Amino acid sequence: MRMLAISGAQSEAHLPFAGLHQLLQPLLGQLDALPSPQRAALEAAFGLSDTDAHWLDRPTCDVLAFVARRVHFEPVVLVLAVRDGIDNPFETAWAPGACDPAA
């Protein structure tokens, strides 16, 4: 099993896709295996092409919430932690029947 991990930093919270970059950096060598649209999107997010594109930046939170809503039938585990008293950007990410620690 391959494990990828990230942690947010307050100083990077304003940088679009900073968390996604940290999460996917170890996988960049496999970009050629992706279908063209997904490869192009990641290349843009990582600044590898000239296409514009709590402390994790909002775009990364949006991507992770999107993934969380869709992987509940896949052999994937997604663990997210948010401090108490902080706005939780993943609150709506849990699919019906998924393990929601806030429930």
C-alpha cells in the first residue's frame, strides 16, 4: 500500500494548490500514465505548463473534498484532521454511509 501525507502550513494557506503539490509531488514521475485531461490539469496546478490554472489552501481542500465524496467504494483511505473551533472545509465531503468522525 502506498501512503501519501500532507500537513497545512499557515504561511502557505494563501497559495493555490500548495497542499495538493505537497501531496502529489512523489507521484510526478508517473504523470505520463494519466489520461491527457487529468495530466494537463496536474501540470497546470504544479506550474509545469504555461496554462493558468484551516491552513491548507482552499483549492486543495476543494480537491480533497471532491475525492472524499467519490472514493467511498474504492480501496482508498482518506484521513483528514481539523482542529476544534476551526471552520471545517471537509464538512460536506462525507458520503452517506461513510465514516464521519463528526457524526
